[in-house]
Amino acid sequence: MTKDIVQVRNLRKSFKDTKVLQGVNFEIRQGEIFTLLGQNGAGKTTVIQILSTLLKADSGRVIISGYDVNNQPGKVRASISLTGQFAAVDDMLTGRENLELIAKLRADVSPKQTANGLLKRFGLEEAANRLVSTYSGGMKRRLDISMSLIGKPTVIFLDEPTTGLDPEARLEVWKTIKELANNGTTILLTTQYLEEAEHLANKIAILHTGKIIANGTLDDLKKLIPPVKKEYVEKQPTLEEIFFAITGKKETN
Amino acid sequence: MNPLRETFILLGRSMRHILRSPDTIITVTIMPIAFMLLFVYVFGGAIHTGTSNYVNYLLPGILLISVASGVSYTAFRLFIDMQKGIIARFNSMPINRSAVLWSHVLTSIVSNSISLVVIIGVALIMGFRSSASILAWIAVIGMLLLFMLALTWLAIIPGLKAKSIDGASAFSYPLILLPFISSAFVPTNTMPTAVRVFAENQPVTTIVNSIRSLLEAGSAGNDIWIALAWCIGITIVAYFFAIRIYRRAA
Ligand SMILES: Nc1ncnc2c1ncn2[C@@H]1O[C@H](COP(=O)(O)OP(=O)(O)OP(=O)(O)O)[C@@H](O)[C@H]1O
Ligand SMILES: [Mg+2]
């Protein structure tokens, strides 16, 4: 039986005068790839930061793996892992050392083996003993994601994991994400790329003007496109068309 | 979670940074040594301190300058960790949050201590001598460690709050200047009244005086209590603000 492993209820957050989140609701089931889609400044990173206990919401409730982020942040941290919008890797260490560092901090019993396994899996073996400052953007991203897998978190947050990657590196990251989900890991991922959401996600939620304005499978979302338009479109509507149809409609409300 | 274990893992990480960019230790060590050479061999002849061995007179102030410039690297390293999202990564992990800050503090203590040992070695070559007892030396070491702790916690604040790398380390410039307006290089009684009042009432003078008399006479008199009060006071206030900022930022 699948259950909601992440529950977000009526989340609100403002920075001074900027109302960023104005009542965000969604839930994610175990093993699902859930994509939060939104334009620049929509509040995707803010949601991720609140869910990963780095930022406090003004109001609302977030439950992850049965624990409230406000009351039991320690328990939440034990079951999550964050890959932030900008690769948080240590430039002054080698790739291997970065992995071993996280493994030791997570009290992994065999940090060396864990690091070796991940280096292999992410194609970083050759560069393993080089300082990360010499890595390309794609390699840093892969290292960043591999660091997030240590300790077998049940929920992984990926904030724009493919931004700035070349098409090949993006495909690799996609493959990794799918593998993780196949192994039962729950994934919350944010993106500005409609195509990425279309490709990866079981569920897509569109964050716009501080709220989730649409939430469902790709098929669900396709139904939201105005029928008049559908008649004139020969091919299947793309998420892009859906996105602009919905966001355009909401803005004129 | 084991905060002590986590602190040491993270200490190992920052010490690796230091070993890989030795310039951080070299700068912190070379500058005070250059001051020492300059003051002893260039200005020294013209300075009358009432003691025959000017290196002995100078050394305590030189050590404090070294610490003051050393802590700017603590601010720098913390700033980089904040900016790169490394602190955020650690803070989203099931580890003790204070371990992250304490590892930076311990790194500062260890690297500053290395610099001090090198500087004392150079001072010995230049003629520094002390007849102080083990006990007096322990008091000197304790005083220096407390001074490091105080300035390190002070450095944590710009490390957490600075908007730019320059901003993160600029705070230490006034700290490096303080020893120059103190009894570190010349006795305060030759200074104009306004400067003298400042010099005699700022922490560096009492810390310098107490270290100096511990090394020369083996005891420090009243100065040491005032020096201790300064160091502990600065540590407590800086710690309080640093933790508050850290909680808010994290
Ligand atoms: N610490 C902060 N202080 C003030 N404003 C902030 C802060 N963090 C975010 N904001 C504002 O909140 C809004 C949402 O930011 P957020 O980073 O969550 O957006 P995003 O969807 O992740 O955007 P992007 O696609 O550019 O990453 C923006 O207008 C941003 O300027
Ligand atoms: Mg963002």
C-alpha cells in the first residue's frame, strides 16, 4: 500500500513585503517522482528549504515520514536528503574525500566502500582523486547528487538538478533519478523545464503566484487545456501549452 | 548523533583545507615575523623601553597581531562555506548543528597555535629568552588560547553575515591595528594623553602586559584579571551574537 510520505498543508511564507507562498498544499506518495514546476522566483527553492528544515514557514504544516518539520526537525533530517540549487560540494577536497566526509558524518560503517560504490555508479572513478575545483559543472552536479544518496534517505529533494548541464549530463541525471525512484526512493524535484517534468514525473504541480494552481499526472493536466484549442492542435498538447494555458488563465482572474 | 565525533570529522576537513592552501598559515606567520624584524632591527635602537632585551618586550604584542590576522581566515572559511551552500547541506543532515560552528572554531585555534609556535621559534633565534616557570608558561598559553577563542567567536559573526569575501575579512584590520596603539611596541607613558588613555584602557595593553610580566617575572599581578575579564567577556558576547545569527541564518 502506498501512503503519503510528504504532506504540505497551507504553507505560507513572506520575505518582508514579498508574499512568496500563499497557501501551498500538496502531498507526495512513497516512491513517486513529484515535480514542482514554476518560473523564476515562483518560490520553488523556498518550498524546498522549508521542507528540508532550513527555513521556517510563517504558517502551515509539513509532515515528512510522519514527523513535523517544526517539532521534530532532527527526525525529518534523518529521513531526507537535499541537493540544493547550486552544487554544495567542497572544492578543496577530492571527489572521494567529499563522499567519505558525508559518509562519516552520517555514521556510515564503511565510508570507503560507500564512496567507491558511488564513484563507480556516477562515472567519477577517473576523477575520484582530483580536487573538485578541477571538475566540470556536470561532474560537480553528479558528485552533489551522489553525496545526497549516502545514508539511504527515504525522501530526496532535488532543486533544479539539471540547470546548467549539457544535454548529455542532463540525460544522465534523469537516468539516476528514475533509478532511485524505481528503488522506492521518493523524489521531490523542482524545475523550470516543462520537458523535464514531462519526462520524469509521475506527478506535476505548478507553483504560480504563491499557490499550486494545478496538480496531477501529465494526463490530468492535459485535460485542463481549453477544449476549443484542442480541436485545432493535431499533436498531443505539450506541457508547455498546458502551462501557459493555465498560468495565463489564472493571471487574468 | 555524536556532536564531538562530528566536530572532529569537520575539523579534519578544514585542517585539510589549510594544508592545501598553506598560504593561509604562511601569511599569518610571516607578517608578524616581518613586524618583529622591523621593530627589533630597524626601529629598536630608537625605542627605549627600559628593558635590555627588546625582543622580550615585543614578543607578546607580535603574538597578538598574529592571532588578530589569523582569525580573518576563520571568517573567510566560514563565509565560503555559507556561500557555497555547504553549511546548508550540513544543516539538512542529521548532525549536530553546533558541531559545524565548533569545527570552525577549533580549526582557528589549531592553525593559530601553529603560527604562534613558529613565531616563538623565530623569536628565540632573535634572542628571546625567558626564565619563566612551567606554571607561568601554562598561564601564558592559557591566556593566548583565551584570546584566540575570543577573537575567533568575533570572527564567526562576519563569517556568517558578510555579503562579500572582502567584507568577511575586513573586520580584522582594526584588530590588527589595536596592538600598535597599546603597550605592545612602546611604553604608553610616552604617548599624548588622549592616545594614552585609549591605549591603557583597551584590552590589548592589559593582555600584553600580563603576558610580558608572566614571561619576565613569572607572575602577572592585577593585569591578568583584567585581561581575563576582557577575553571571557568578548567570548561570551561574541558567542551569544554568533549563535543567534547562526540560528536565524540556518
Ligand atoms: N532570503 C530571502 N530574503 C528575501 N527574499 C527572498 C529570500 N529568498 C527568496 N526570496 C524571494 O522569494 C521569491 C521566491 O524565491 P525562490 O528562490 O523560492 O524562487 P525559485 O522558484 O526557486 O526561483 P528560481 O527558479 O530562480 O530558483 C523571490 O522573489 C525571491 O526574491
Ligand atoms: Mg530556486
